[in-house]
Amino acid sequence: MGVRTYTITVQESGETFECRGDESIFEAMRRARCGPVLYGCFGGGCGACRMRVVSGKYYLFKRQSAAHISKADEQSKVVLMCCAQPRDDIVIASVNK
């Protein structure tokens, strides 16, 4: 049995890319050169890949920096894409800091 692949859609542009369930959404976005590919640390500390999950399920496999993701953000499904893996097809959108 292989690793499942999910479709990620960038709400603003309509771009789509594939993301394996064992990689971060950010890794797949960067590989596909889709969406706002902003990055810094790749580890959840800089906040550059902060986006909102509009729909779909995800898993946070890495701790996110509290300096960039507040409790209110968590409740609004704002996450760091370098810390999230898909568990469903997902729609993401940019957020302002």
C-alpha cells in the first residue's frame, strides 16, 4: 500500500497541486511552484508560510511557533504550511499578518 496523494487548491488563483500524505503542504507547494511560495526557516518558526485552511482535513506533524499562530488563528484554521500534512483534499487561502 502506497502513500495517499491529495489535491491542494489555492483559493485565490485556482491553482492546484498534488501533496503526499507524508510531506508538508509547503514542500508540495514549493515543488509545484504554486501559490504564494514564501518561506524562510522550513521549521515552523518564521511564519512566512502562514495560510488559512478553507476546507479539508490536515494534521499538524510539527509544532508551530506561538509568535506566528495564536489560539484565535488555530480556531480559524490558520496554520503554517510547513507544519501541516494533508488528510483530505484541501483548499488554502492567504492571510494577512
